[in-house]
Amino acid sequence: SLSPDGASVVLIQRVAGNNQAIVVVDWRSRQAQAVQSARRDRGLFLDWVIWKGDARLLFAVTQRIDWDGTPEDVTYRQIQRIYSVNRDGSNVQAMFEGQMRQLLNPDFAPIELIDALENDPDNVIIGTWAQNGYTAFRVNVTNGRATVIDDALGWDTSTVYVDGEGTPVLRTDPLANGAGYKFFRRPPHGGRWQLAYEVRRASVAQNRDFFPISAGPGPGQIYIAARPEGQEYQAVYLYDTSTGDLGAPVYAHANADAQGIQVDPTDNTLLAGCAETERWECRAVAGRRLRHVEAISGYFEGAADLSLISVSHDKTKWLIRANGPTIPPTIYVYDLSAASLTPVASTYPQLPRAQLAPTQVVHYASRDGAALWGYLTTPRNTTGPTPLVVLPHGGPESRDSYAFGYFEQYLASLGYAVFQPNFRGSEGSGRSFAIAGRRQWGLRMQDDITDGVRHLIAQGAVDPGRICIVGASYGGYAALAGGAFTPDLYRCVVSIAGDADLIEMLDQERLGQGRNSLGYAYWVAVTGDANADRDALIATSPASHAENFTAPVLLIHGRDDYTVRVEQSEAMRDALRRAGKQVEYLDFEHEGH
């Protein structure tokens, strides 16, 4: 985070013993000072840190505490706390100091920052559960004392959003069994809460239809990323909580879902909008700043995508993250007045960039004529066709990006090319592209992966006799589907926490969430109905086709995985063993998804 005066950067740095420290850096002099530290061996983890004025910082700490209560499969509990501290490390202050009795359960209630109140030097807005349900507090960052702003938000509320005046005007209530979310709105100066939108998804973070981003510039205004019915791409709107009107988009991309914005910290006006096609693109709303964005991109010769992290109050200093396959995420300060770029910190400073493998975008056509693309990372200093690892992403409504990937770079360092296809069903490329993957597990989605591999073979880029498919979650399913349905293509198969039996997967979702839940309805829409589509689901379940495998299979799973149950890999293992196939199975205690 960049200080309001633009002179300093605060960051969380990994230090000796895999511990963490909050560090303040004077980016001009390169002088750095550690302010606070957290020891992981004591269960302490720093979550985030921001400036609160030029002289004080706000940060969050999570503490893991061993747990011997119920339920039996819970091994620890987590407590999050928020603190403030002077930039020199003095005067550490816990929020709610001496007032923890106001909270419903101080040992369990998560405490979240709702708004940093950039124009209020003394206070922030924090939310947590108190005696009357979820409550928004105004908290003084010097003494930690809290006063109630709103305690009529309800017992079901999990998140609150405020407008430009710091008034709670939008809230999120999760539905039972993780089946989805309801958003409620109200006018800025009080009034009845009304239903704004209902998200029929298991994860609110994955929905493209209605997602709050941040406070808008005026009363009752919230920036919303939304995709109204009938619209192909998600855009950003300035939502009016008084009327429920989205209005016209304030930022949109012609060929991709809008995925983020940067607002002026002083008045919440829009500075830039971002979207991701084959590359991450951020465009300044104010045209006079566009030339700076283009100049910075030119500095990296197109090898990195840029994102704006924060802006000084006078808007002459930008904190920027550059990220590319050969440029691990690196933080820079850009001085607009001097048109100069100064590096501050890197996530992997020890990696020699000259040895990292470059990535190119590969375009190809599917067998039914769809225009597709993916990323091909190629080892340095190789000639001729190379061995290939195919790495389909999870989700499946997720995507791969043009960015540094430690796993891809590790494989490339061993001499393997790595192919990451964005098959139909991936997110970010509009409604039609995502829906095209519905009920196409093992079919169109798998064909898109296969067609990309065959394209690389036809181009002479890879060795057709040395191809392995590796994936995690949905990518693990895709790896198993590759071994089951195109066995001639792959010399080895690796599935990490992947599904193998789609009927069993649906049964687990129905038992966990309920037959009439929105979450279960989502999975039925994505994969099919366990009864009506039973034959099709069996036909696309790798565990039902173990006899087809010719390549050896490695299965990896965490025993505490509650997203894809470990029984999925066990079923695949057992099926392959019955078929007399070569399989190795690794499971890990206390590991999740």
C-alpha cells in the first residue's frame, strides 16, 4: 500500500524462519524499517496492512489455536484481530480494546474491515457479530474504542458495504448450506432493507451477475460488477441503493468481462478499469493518464501485465504490480511528474529472470470451428519438439492467465513445455463461452483440450510421443478424462484432488447441501442430473472406463478435502487396480483441497 503522501510503501515480507514482518520502505532512499512481526510457529499470520494517514498503519492478524472440541474433524480454530500502529512501530493498539464484551463471541467472531475512511484521519468502519447480530462499528485507530453505527443488519449477514459517506447501504446474507447469497439494499439515510439480487451459486466470489466492488462517490452509490440478463459481458456500474438501478456502465470491455477498477482514494471517483482477455488490460478512464499506462507497458516490452494497487492523494504517485511469465510479481512506484519507475519489492527476488521460460499465446480452432487459445511455456535453450505437460485449470469456471507460475516454471526448468488451454466453460470471456461448458465434462470441454494438444503436435512444437496431462480439482478430472478417452495421446496422467465418478460427486453434493438447494441445482446445471442423465454421467466418468487407460496414473489427494472428497481418488485407484493398470496413490493427512 502506498502512503497518502506517496513517499512510502508498506508491505508484508517473509523473513527468517518463514515468519512475516510489516516493513515500511522509503522508495526513494531504499531505506526500510520493520514495524511488526508475526511468528508462524506461534500460529500467527499477517493478513493485510494499509496506511491510515501518513503516520499510522492498520493491519490484521489471524491466530490459529489448537482445538480439541467438536466437531471431531476440526483440528484448530482461527481468531482474527485488527490492530493499528505508528509507522515507527510504536503505540500498537488493538481495535475494540477493552470492549470485547460487546462482541457476541470474541473467540470466534471474525472481525473485518468494511471501510478505511480515507478522509477521516481518526476512524475506520469495522464489522463483526455483536449482541444484536452483525454490527457495523466506527472505531478510533488511536485508542481502539468503538461506537455502533448500525446494529440492525441481521443475524444472517456476512458482509456489509458502505457508500461514499460511510453509511451501510448494501449487505450480503448467505443462504443455507452454502447454496448462494442474497444481496439487500437500502437508501443512504435509513429505510427498509429490500432484496437487490439473489446469486444462485455456491460461491459469491465466482458469480458474474452481481458483485459489489467498493464504495461510490456519492450517498447510496456502490460500484457493482454485473452482467444483466441478456448481456454477454460483465461491466462495472455505479449502483443506486435507493432505487436499485444499475444505470449505464461506467467501465466495460468489448470482448471480455470487466474484472476490476481503481478509484481515487479521496473521493471514490473512477480512475481506471481492468479486464482480462488473453492478457490483463487496465485502461485509465481519464484520457490524459492513458499515455502513462502505455509508457509503462512499453518499458516492460510487453513481457508483463500491469495492475494499479494504490494512488497517492495528489495522484502523482502510483503503486503498480507487474506480473509476467518471466517477471515474477514485482512492485514499483511510478512518479508521473518525472515519468520514472522505481522497483520496491519482488515476490521471488532470488530467481534469475534470464533463466525463466517465456510464454506465448497459442491460437487454435476446435473441431467444431470455435476460436480457442491457451498459453504455451517453452523451456529455454531447446531446439526441436519438446516433451509436453498439459495443465488444464480447475474450476471449471475459472481460467489461466498470462502470469508468473512457479509450477509451470519448475516444469520448464526440467525441460518440459507446458500448455494451459482456456477451454469452453472457462470464465472471463463472456456468458456464452462459460455456458458452452455446461454438461460438457468429458465432451466438448475435453475436446477443446485435446484439439489444442493436437494443434501443437501439427505445428511441430512438441514431441507427440512424450506428452503428460496433469491437473488439480476440475483439472484433475480433465487429466483422468484424457487418460480414459484419448489414451493414445498421453504417456502419463496425474490427478490432484480430481473427480472420477460424476454420479458419486452429485450424490455427495446433494447429501451435503440438500436436494432443493441452489448449490446442488448449480452442479446439476454444470454436470447433469444423477437420474435423468445417469447414462451420460457414467459415460463421462473416468472411473467407469479404467480399462481404457494405457498410461500410468498418479493420484494425489488430501484427506481433509471437503470440495472434492478423497473417495473420488480412492474409487479411481480401485477401478484402475481391478483393471490391472499401473497406478500410484498418495494421500495426505490434514490437507484440504
